[in-house]
Amino acid sequence: MVTGTPGTGKTTFSKALAKSIGAGYLNLTQYVSQNKLYARIDPTRHTKVVNVARTRNSLRKALAGKRGSLVVDSHIPEGIVPRQLVRRVFVLRCHPKVLESRLRAKNWKPNKIRENVLSEILDSCLTSAVRYYGWRKVVQLNTSSGSMRRFIASAQRSLRGKLKRRARFDWLKELDKQGLLDRYLR
């Protein structure tokens, strides 16, 4: 499973990882939309609110009897893909300043940029992944800079059990050191 705040590179990473390990690829957002597995549309955020129970049941049925590995790309990690089916959860992380720049380049609205940057600062996706899957399955990868090849190599080492160091990121501390914390928390 690959998760992270929008803009961290989930889709690019997930597709590259799937290709590198000979696995299938599933974009959970597209799956939910195609199968109408959302509870409603949030008029304020202009987003579909996922019906977690229906999506989990639908995925269980779709995956039953399937052979081989599957890389699931989603910014909603908890509860959708059953614990026992997940070998590793890669949480993509990105420095808030870099993330903000990426989302601006995608022409996102200022309120959506702020919401997602704050989500990254406050470790939303990481917290959800750890709460549901546990630290033993979670690996964080910083995609703020570097090559996709390097990120995939780290993921492969992790899947083989050879990634010794588990990275941790504290964006609050980092932003405070850089004098940027007030900018994001105003």
C-alpha cells in the first residue's frame, strides 16, 4: 500500500513500484469513483467522501482468489485494505514548502493547498497508517528531493527486509528551525 498527502508523488511512485516488482496497480480513488463507493460529495471541499465499509467489502470480493502482488495507491490508508492483506505501507512524505510548491503548480485552490500542507505537517496519513497497520508495516520515504529510482530502490530493500533504518520526519520541528512554522500555522 502507498499513501501520503496529495502531491507527495503517490501515483508516480506506485506505478513505478508495481512495474519494478511485477505487481498489479490499483488507484483507490479511481476504484471508488468507478464503483460509486462514496457516501456523498462534500460541497465545501468538492470531493467524494468514501464509504469505507462498502469499499472494504468491494475490495475483499475483487481481491478474493487473485494471485500475485498488488500496489494500492490511496491517500486514505486506514481500514480500506484489510491488515492481513498488506505486507508494507509506504507513507510518502514531503517537506511542506516543497509540497506547497507542487500543489500550486497543479493550480490547486489556496484553501486546498493549505488543508493538504497542514495535513502533511501534522502527519495525518502517517498517523492513520500506523494506527491501522502498526509501525512494523510502515515505512516513510521523503520525496521532497531525489530520484524516483532511489525511492523505488529503498522500497525494494524494505520489501526484502533489508532496509534497516526507519526514517522519521518531524515537520513541526523542521519548520520551526527554518523559521517557517508561523507561516503555515497562521
